[in-house]
Amino acid sequence: MSAGPEALRALLAEPGLLPMPCCFDALSARLVERAGFRLTFMSGFSVAAARLAVPDTGLISLGEMRDAGRDLCGAVSIPVIGDGDTGHGGAPHVKRTVREYARAGFAGVMIEDQVFPKRCGHTPGKEVVSRAEALARLRAAVDARDEGAGALVVARTDARATAGLDEAIWRGCAFADLGADVVFVEGPTSEEELARIAREVPGPKLVNLVEDGVTPIPPLSRLEDLGYRIAAWPVTLLSASIRAMEEALEALAAGRPAPRRLSFRELQERVGFPAYDAEVRRYAPE
């Protein structure tokens, strides 16, 4: 079972940058842990794609995300942050989202200020709710945390794309003042903007590293120097897995073996056969 909020809080209290590849199912989460990363994030973009084959446009429900998260959190021992999107409604819905995610095993929940149905942060057509509604969502999330859910609150604003950097920074500061544990300003378009966000928004901050997206991807050492605490790769594993599957299918269609694959022995190891067989031997009758 994944580590809880206190483990995530302890990680955030350590110095340095935490690299965080994002996952979309139990196996991808386990691969993140196996590779030595200390936390992961369940990406809404990737879960919508892998579970339903639909875009990240609010089409996946709270129940579907929660159920995917329960399986995912059960497969690893590292802290997992869950993508709570807009909270799936008004303030009471946000509270329920945080509580449901906490019960599923998440150490943290991200809540954003987009209008429902939301969109991927690096695609056009986004809109954000008013300041008042954004702050109400955050208050509800923080209250759910403090009233027993426990899951840390990652507060995201997409206002950079709709109202400019000043508004995004204002919201980020307001979210921190309301008690968000981590602030995430989505979509800065230059390293100068990244630096300004890091300088002006208080508390731990997350940066989103979308390959070919609107935000530049500086070296991790530079992001650490700027003061970011978490660097997330939201769609890298999904993108890489799709490319690998398409290459395999192209090869099979042409009558060739798949160009890149694990050996069958390696595949058995990745999905847990050796651990299962060890358990069988442990409990075998005398």
C-alpha cells in the first residue's frame, strides 16, 4: 500500500528537487517505484487515455479516477498524489473528491481552478473560474484535509493562459495563504516566468514538464536552484508506451518480431511472478 500524507510531508521537508514521473495504472506506478523514484502522481490525462481512450477534457468521472487510484496505490509503497481535476463540481464536491481520494490511498490531491469541463493544461481553449470560486474550491479542499481526510492539497492554477502571469501568481499566493501544501502554476512560457513564479509564490512549488508543451524544460539542477520542490513529467510514460506499442504492431503487421520488448523472463519479473512463487513456497504444506 502506498505511503500516506506524513511520508509525503516528510519528503517535502527535505532539501532538493523531487523528480516525479507520472503514472496511469498499477503497473506503471510500480515501474516508477522500481526505478528508484520516491513519489509519483496519477495523471488524469494518462488515466483518461489508458482507461477510456478519451482526451483529458473532463470525460472521466470521480468514481473511475478513484477506482483507478485504489488499484494504483495498492501496488506501491511510495506516496502517490492524485489528479482531482476541478473537484468534480462545487465546494461540497471538492470535499468529497479529497475524501474519496484519501480513502483510496492517495497521499495528496491536486485541485485546479479551470472551468468544467477542464482541458489538459498545455492545450488551447482553457478557461478558469472566478477568483472567488477558485478560493472556495481551495478552502473546501483544505477543510477536507483538516477535517480528517489528511491528504495534502496541491493547488493548481491555469490562469497564466487565460489572464496572464500576474493573475496566476496572485492565485498561487492566495492558494498558499489558504493553506495549500504545494502550489502549481501551470503553463509558464519562459525560464524567466519560471523564475518569477518560484521567487514570488511562497511554499513548496511543483513544475510541470510536458515534452513539446508550452513550458520550457530546463535542466533539473536549474529548477532546483530556482527553488522548485517537485518536477513532474505528466505524460512521458504514456507517450513512450504508446510509441512502443505502435512500433510493435507495425512490425507484427509486416510479419516481423517486435523491435523492442522484454524477454519473457523479464516480463514475468516485472508483473510479480517471482514474488508470487515465493509466497506459494512460504505457505506450502509441510
